[in-house]
Amino acid sequence: MLIDSHCHLDFSDFASDRDGVVARARAAGLKRMITISTRVAKFAEIRALAEAYEDVFCTIGTHPMNAKEEQVSVEELIALAQYEKCVGIGEAGLDYHYDDTPHDLAAQVFRTHIAAARETGLPLVIHSRDADDDMAKILEEEMGKGAFKAILHCFTSTRRLAEAGVALGLYVSFSGLLTFKKSDELRAIARGVPNERLLVETDAPYLAPVPYRGKRNEPAYVAETAKVLAEVKGLTPAELAAITSANVLRLFTKMPAPVVAA
């Protein structure tokens, strides 16, 4: 059993063959897919996807690159998160690489999502790019105000942030980037993450793993990332799949466990 803990099935890249994408994921052994919100204003579309496919669940939140145009309240996030198949808050965070949002505004929007995660008890899906120092500082400050569950998604940051996240109780998720030839340092970081904090994801339609690199990514391809992560951790693919699936279900507690045939 595998679970894609982070994909974007609502994106237009999948518009022409969404049924086929879901069917291929199921054929590859995926039992759950979590389609991640990037704009609260488009939650109706995400909710419709969760309604259309029994094994698709969702989150509610504003991607940091949309923070300038979409500054939602804690109350709005909490209200929308009441939907039965909404299992997390985010993705939210900081992006200092591509985004031109003023850092103080970005931090404010991020802290709003943290407050919603704390209040609902749902895990926060964190996007962090080129913002390690500020990310670690905010996480430490906010965790001091009250614990919340969170995941550093599509991890591409430093070992220091990974270790800080694990120390705070966060999970760390790896995408197809882990399979790239020049990702030796990322694989070394993954090797050091405790097994009980590991997740795998696609971030589809982006970052297709080898041997699909350069193509549109899709949830079925999470199996390729899982294979590489298994090698890195000295596990069999089956062992890695069991560990990461258990971790997803332990983190996203609102999502029911799938029934797996013996």
C-alpha cells in the first residue's frame, strides 16, 4: 500500500484525463491521495474532486505565493476545514525564492494557518523554500504557544531545518527530487530522518521522479520515489511503503484508514 501525501489534482494539467490519473494510481497500489489546496478561493473545486473519488482527500489553505492576494482569517480556515474529507491545513509557509510577498506579510499569513491547525487539530502542510532561518524561528515560536502537527512537504532545504523540524515533532516528506542524479545531499538528509517521521509524495503535476523526469508527474509515480527512499534507508520497497503509509495515517488522523485485502 502506498499513499501520495501531496498532489494537486485540481490543477489544469489533469483536466483532460483526471479519471485516468486516478485509475493509474489505484493500479500502482495507492490507497489514498491527498490533493492540496493552494487557494482558499478555489476550495469548491477541490471539494468536488474529493466528492468524485472515494480515495481522494483534501486540505484547505493558501500557498505562500498567493499570500499577497488571499489573506484569509483563522475563522474562515476553521469553518472550511469542517468538511468531512478535509484532513489538513495548507499548504502554507514561506517562499523567498520565487515570491515577492513582503516577508512580514508572508509570516502573518503563515501564522494564521498555524493557528488554524492548532485550533482544529489538523496537520499543517508546510511549504518552505530558501527561508530556513525564518521558518525555524516561526515554528519554534509558534510551537511554544501550543503544539500543532505539521509536515515539511517536498523537502529541499538544509539538514539544519530537517533536524529542527524533527526536534519539534514534524514529519518530513520527500518528492521525486530525491531520485534526481544530483540529489546526493538530499538523499543524505533523508537517511538521517527517523523512519517514523518519513513521508513520500509526488507534488504532482510537478517534479516527476526518474524515470519520468521531464514529464507531467502524477500520483502513480510516487512508487518510484518510494523505491529510492527505500534504498536510502536500507529497506525493501514493501517495508518503506508500510512505514510511510502508517505515518500518513498517524499524521492525518481525520482520514480513515483504507481497507487492504489480506
